[in-house]
Amino acid sequence: MLTKPKGIIIHHSLTKDGTVSDFEGIKRYHMEEKGWDDIGYHFLIENMNGTINICTGRPINKTGAHTVGHNDCIGVCVVGNFDLAPPDEAHMNTLVQLTLALLGQFPYLTPDDIHRHSEYAPKSCPGKLFPWDKFISTIRNGGR
């Protein structure tokens, strides 16, 4: 049970954002291929036919399955491969809004508690082209 998250970890899916529900595909992969009882992330941001959606995955009070040794953090995945191209403005705006809402929900968390998946695993996640410094600066400035 996740009663007091220790942070927020940002991921990318390494897949192209399509016109079908990437959430359902990722959830199916996590459950059928990995044998987990649910999708590993708490939230997933995806483009559904031109509309950016925040999909709720695991309940916020349920331990994640997204970062070995750090599943006591909230897992947020943005659909896309940000090793190949940076996330677009709509995805970034939605990620900023979601992250600010989570910081509001858990006021003991600060921007210093937001981490890249790559800090805990030998991966580039959330991608070499993800604008991390700009993202954190925007969070520190309240979304501006």
C-alpha cells in the first residue's frame, strides 16, 4: 500500500503515440507478459485522436511497478519515444498540470522529489530529447 509517496518518477513509453489507446496496450503488456496485477504506472499521458488524455492506472494508494526499488513513488508515463523526438507542447503542458496537481495533493513533496526513471535504471528514460531542465523549471515556477 502506498500511503505516503516518496516522489514522482517520470517515464516515456518508448512507443509511438498512436490513435488507439496506448494505455490499454501497455496495461495488457504489463499484465499478460510481465504477470503483474495491473499496469505499472499510476498515470499515463497519451494522445487520443488529437486530444491529450491523462489515464489513471494503478490507484494512487497502491504501490507502483515502474521503477525497481522505487515503487514507493508515483509513476507517470508519457507515451512517446523521446530518444527520437522531443515531446510536443500539448504533452508537456499536460505533464506539467498533472505534476503540479500531484504536488498539491501531496504538499510535502517538492520539485526536488521529481525524478527521471534513468536516475534509477541504466536507461535514457524519459528520453535523451525530453526537456528535463525546462520541465523542472516550469514546475518550480508554478506552471509558468
